[in-house]
Amino acid sequence: MSHETGLRYTAGEALARLADGNARFVRGEARFPTVQKEVLAALAKGQQPYATILGCSDSRVPPELVFDAGFGELFIIRLAGNVLSPEVAGTMQYAGTHLKTPLFVVLGHEGCGAIHAALQAKFHGARDRSRIEELLQNILPALDAIDPEAPLDEQMHAAVEANVRWTLRRIRAMPEAQVREAEGIMKLVGAILSLSTGVVQFLDE
Ligand SMILES: [Zn+2]
């Protein structure tokens, strides 16, 4: 396995690498079983990841594995429900300003417990521990268009995507993100991971 740090990818190339890696993962042909010492030594000098991923903490959605990516390739932020917070925004700003990753992905997933909890809170008045409720506050505005009469699996499907799109909108509300996207320095995309198949579907604008 050649070590590829130091290469600079465009956003489109970065997206293609993620899609190719996910295809290998789904086929059972993932190619990064170990990391060689030389790779670690090279990466110790600096990182140049080609994508920043905002994903969920769920144990079933590790980005390096689902994109078949190695050490030094992905800059990853994970927290329940892949929501935006000041700390997340700061981490993304670091990725954009200092690491200059050309691609930013908000990665939601089917069967997300945080989304389920938010639906329960919104439509059934469910209460949770205080800090969990604080977290859910970031998701609730995403659920305005969800039909409470629909079956729960349909609500979940729609809500997972709505939450990704809501997080994308909140990121795009930051002036810096608008400028970087308009200038083509950065591309921001949403994606949904299927737990049962491992397939990542990138969302249309
Ligand atoms: Zn989740």
C-alpha cells in the first residue's frame, strides 16, 4: 500500500475516493488491515486529510471503516446525532483553515438513536436526562416537516435525512462556509449510511 499523504485532492476527487472506498467496504474488499511503521513515521510529521466528516458516535458507523480509509486520510468529528455545536463548528473551522480539507461530509445513518429520541420528545413528550435533552435541542428544529401520523420507520427515514440537511443548513449559515463554498475552496455534502448494507448514499443538493 503506497502512502499517499502529501497529495492534494480536489473536492470532487475526495468525494470519489470516499465513494470508491465505501464500494470496497460493501464488497468485502476493504484494503487497510494494518498500518506500516513508515506510514506512521511520515504522518507523525504532519497530516493532510482530504475530507472532514461529521458523523454519529454510534458504534456501527466508523467512518474510516465504511470509507475504507487509512490513517491520515479523514479528519473526523463524531457526536450523537451528527449535530452542530460551537465545539463542532470550531473543529470544522480548524479543518478548513489549517488542514484545508477540500471536502466536508455530514454523515447521518439509519436507525440513529439520537433521532429516535428526538422524535419521541417532539411527538410524545418523552423526557430524558438534562444533558441528553440539551443535545436533542439541536435536532428538534430539523423535524418540523415530519408527519407524526406516519409509521415510525417512515418517520425515522425522513427524520435522519432531515437532520443531515438541517446540519448542512446550519453550517452554510456561517459566513465563512458560504464564502469557501462559493469560491469552490470547499464542497459540503450530506450522506446517509445504511446500517444493514453498509452503503453510503450521498444526498443531492
Ligand atoms: Zn446515531
